[in-house]
Amino acid sequence: MATVELRFSALPEHVRTARLVAAAVARRAGVDEAVLDEVRLAVGEACTRAVGLHQHVGITAPVKVALIEEEKQFSIEVGDEAPHAVPGVKTSGDAADEPEAEEDEMGLAVISGLVDDVEVTAGESGGLIRMTWPTAPAVLPPV
């Protein structure tokens, strides 16, 4: 299992770099060429979401991206350190954060539309989006 880790300052201009790195590693891992645009878009959306959450809360910690190559699948994890509302627990700032919550839900809907296997976890210490794609077995040229 090979893993590439990327950390970048929570600035929008770094999202493009994360997209390019993700597509290159996905290609090398064996993700189908026809799906690489979806990989790029999903990673861009997840990273943009993480950058927005960090900027909204004023977190200076970097956004974390892990590109994980496994035997028959390729996964990308995008993590943030922004505190997320825990389901069922109301905070005093909920009404003021409503536009951000709608934007957050829209971003997650876009990602879900691009990736069949998505897992989203969130809590008070941050969130993680894990996206997974199947890989084709490496075909060796005949000897």
C-alpha cells in the first residue's frame, strides 16, 4: 500500500496543485483514464470546501490530502481541522452559519455525484472526506 501525503496552506490558489497531484497519482495507481476528470473535480471540490472551512473559522493549520494506493482501489482523503457541528447538538452560532452550511451541503452533494464511494466524517476536531475509485490491474507488456 503506497501513500502520498500532501499538506497545503488553506489558500484557494493551492487547490489547483492538489487537483493536479491527485490526478497524476490516480493515473499511476491505475484509475481508468475516463474517470480522471471526476477525480480532479471531486478533489478540487473537497479541497475548496476544506479551505473555506479553515478560512471561515480562522484556522492556520494546513489542509491535509492523503492519496492511498491499495490492491484494487485508489482512495483520496481530504481532511480539515475545522470544528463541525455534531448532529443533534445546537450551538448559539447556528443561525449565523446557515449560508455556510448550505454551501457545505452543496459541495458534498457535488462530490457524491462525482464519486460512487464517498465517506464523510466530521466532529469537533475536524472532518474527513474519503473518496474511493477502483483500479485496473497493471498489465505487463509481453516478454
